[in-house]
Amino acid sequence: MGSRTPSRRTPSSDAPCAIVKRMRRAGISRPPSSIVRTKIFSCALVAFLGFAAGTNLQVLAQGTPSSQSLTPLQREIERERQRFASSSTEERRDAVMRLGAMHRPDSSRAAAAALHDPAAIVRATATHAILSLPSDEAAGLILPLLRDRDEFVRREAAYALGETRSPLAVPDLITLLADDKKFSVRASAAVSLGMIGDERAVVPLTEALAKGPENTGLLKKIRGKKSGENEFVRRAAAVSLGQIRSRAAVHALIAALTNEREADDVRRESARSLGLIGDPSSVPALRSALTAHDPYLSHIAYEALRKISSAEATRPA
């Protein structure tokens, strides 16, 4: 008896799908086509949503860099930035100094948050730590600190603005030079105006220089400390006028040089600045200074004359 050839199953005799089986067990012999389509669509929708969710999670994971994806510099900046949350003033100051020492714009931007620190020493340190930023950007961040309640912060902010060389700082520094009650702050404003070298500062600086020494006698003894403070500001003004090199300052510098009651340092810096400006009208005053009792002044006057006209320069004895 020959072997039976298995009959080929027709599509109608295939095993029903799981959906059909469950419906038959429930007493439904032939599920309506609409129900089957609905079930199949639901399964497909669930599968699609699962795939989409997985894709979105992958994209989000790629868009959020982990610590492993940061560069060594970025990790170092982030490490120092997190130290700003410390309750220790010294630790926060150290973090600001380290960020500034990196000399990178990114580290300076991180340090800018410390400009609002409750500790004055941290705010003052931050004014120098952000100097790797573009000059105008750094100046814009520092300018509000010229109105800080702390003298030390205002002074350091003024010095830092000079280092930015940004013309944006000039109007506020001029105001500081004229109005601040602390001589150290006024002097720092004078220094920074010279570093920036803007012509707008010439008149305010000559006015500061022209205030001259205090009166002699009893009034000088009473106001001796203030006299020394103003001398510091006048000296800074004389130096800055030489850095700006405007001929509009020559008259005020000659007046300071020829005033024998003026402090020695102010006269010396006035002579030096006249040499830097190089205006021939200052030659007579500089020649007179060659015979001054102050040997440093006579030497500076000689060097200034050499810059203006070597024929007029006679080496002091």
C-alpha cells in the first residue's frame, strides 16, 4: 500500500491567528472583519508608538551631553563653577581665580556669575577673572560694580575696566574720578582712563591735576592726610595724560611741573608726560627743571627734552 501524499493545506485550513482563537473561545465563531481590522490596527499602533518613543529617547540622549562627552577643559570649568555653591568664601574666591587663570572666554563667562557674590573679595576677584572675554562684553559686566557699596570692589572694578581698553567704560570712569569719596577709587579711575587712552578723558584728568597741593601752614597740618590722598590722584592724572598724549594737556602739565610746592612725584610724572606728548612749548619749563634740587626730576626732564629736541637737552650736572 503506497504512502499517502499529504494534501496541501488551503489558506482556509491554516491555523487561525491568536486573535481569532481568543474570539472563538469567547463564543464568536467568525469575527466580523471590522473587529479583526480594529485589533490589527491597535497592535500596529502600539508597535509604532513604542518604536517612536525609543527613537525620541535616543535623540534626547544624544542632545544632552554627559560628563563623558565634555572636553577636559569643559569638565574643569564645570568643576570650578560648582564650587560657587560652597559656603566658604575662600573656596569660592579660589574657584574664581582658577577660572581666570585659564585665560579662556568660556572660563571667563563661568566666572562672571561671581560678580554677584555676597563676599566683596569674591566680587573684586571676579572683575579680573572675566578679562578673557571680548573687551566690550567684559566692560559691560564690570560697569555696575563701579556703584558697589564696597570701596575695594569699586577700586578693582575701575582697574579691570582699564585692562579691557573698552571706550564704553570712559563716561563712568570720568564720573568716578570726579565724584567718588574714596581717593583710592578716584586714583584707580585716573589710571584706567590713561590705559584706555580716550581723548574724552583729557579735560577731567587736567582738572584733577590742577587741584594742586593743599595750603601750607596750620591748614596743611590739619588736612595732611587728605593732601597725601589728593597727591596720589594728581600723580595718576599726570601719568595718564602722558599716555593719552593730547596737546590739550600741555598747559596743565607745565603748571604742575613749575609749581615748586607740588609734590615731587607729581612734578616728575608731569615732566615725563610732557616728553611723551612732545610739544615744543614745554621746552622752557623742562629746561628750568634741569637745575632742580631733585636729581630724579632733573634726569627725567633731560630725557623728556631728548625726545622733543636733542639740541635743547643738556645733561644735568
